[in-house]
Amino acid sequence: MNDRQAMLPEFKRLIKEYPPPTIEELFTLLNSDEEFKKNRMRYFETQEDGFCYSHTVPGNQKTTWNFVRIQNYFENVRKICDELEKTFNVRVFCSSYYSPESSQAFPAHFDAYDLFGVQVFGSKKWKIWPQLPESVYDKELTPAQGPIISDWIPRFQPEVMVANPGDVFYVAARRPHEVIALDSDSFSHMFAVLDADSKFVDF
Ligand SMILES: [Fe+2]
């Protein structure tokens, strides 16, 4: 267990003390704030024929709604991020995901930051592979990470974790993962804890 993972109980306490917005509150904001709609919404979908990404609702029932970096819109989320930033001395942001049953937003990929997640409703199955070594990792990488993980993940059995309502969990940076919503709609908040030297500055 690393230092960050050891903070999971504290993260759980913060979620209880400062409950993040409900899906209804996020939809209310979406419908009332044009700037939020324009700059803070992404729609993702992965099926057998590939990965789709859109800034507008595609009208497809398997699309995941991603509310991006919501920490400056909700006081409670801001407080959780502030507490985590104080603890880790790095930037923290929060994105929320609303996924239809049996859907998958992204193909297997890794992120450049650690994740603290809370599953609000529905369940999601996470497959998580061992951490990529620094030697194959470059912080400039964007979602076009396919060639790196397509060499890496077939070599290992992934850990399988099911996040159920109320669960909190931690996924270290550079651990490739694939997430599938199970048999009902699913909603989760993901807090990204950046590296001290992260070049990710788009807040
Ligand atoms: Fe991810």
C-alpha cells in the first residue's frame, strides 16, 4: 500500500462529511448553465466497432455522460478537493460519470494521475492491470495510449473489482483499466490526484 492508498478511509470520511452532488443536481446545472454545458460535458462510448467521443449528446443509449472537473461548481466537491490537495500537496480535480447499464465509456487505458472513486448508485466492474513501468510511460501521453497498453496488458491477468453503491476505491496512476457498468444505470465520482510534476494544467 502506498501513501496515497492509505488515505482511502479519510477519503470515505470526506465523502460523508461533504456529500458530492446527486445526478439530479448535475442535470439541473447542465440545463441551467450554458457555459457548463459547453465546456464541462463529454460523452463517451466504446463498443466492438470502436471508441466514440462527443461534446454533444449523441442520442445513443450506451453513451456515458462525463461531467468534467466539477470542483468549482459545487462547494462540497471543492472542499473535498481542498482537503486532498492539502494532504498530498498537489492539484486534485473531480469528474463524475453517469453510465447506462452494460455500457463501457473507454477502451482499456491508463491515466496520468491517481484516482479516488466513490460509487454512488449502480455497480461497475473494473479490470485493473499492473502498473506500467516508468520506462514506457510519458506524461505527455493523451488517450492515444493504445500501442503501449496493447503490448502490456496481454501479459497479465487483471485484478477484477466490482464497485457497488457506497464503495470507495483507489486506482494508482499508470495502472491500465477497463470499466463496464453492470446491470443497471451507474453513477460515480472520480477524484484525480495529480503528480507533483504533472503537466496537466487544464482546470
Ligand atoms: Fe481512466
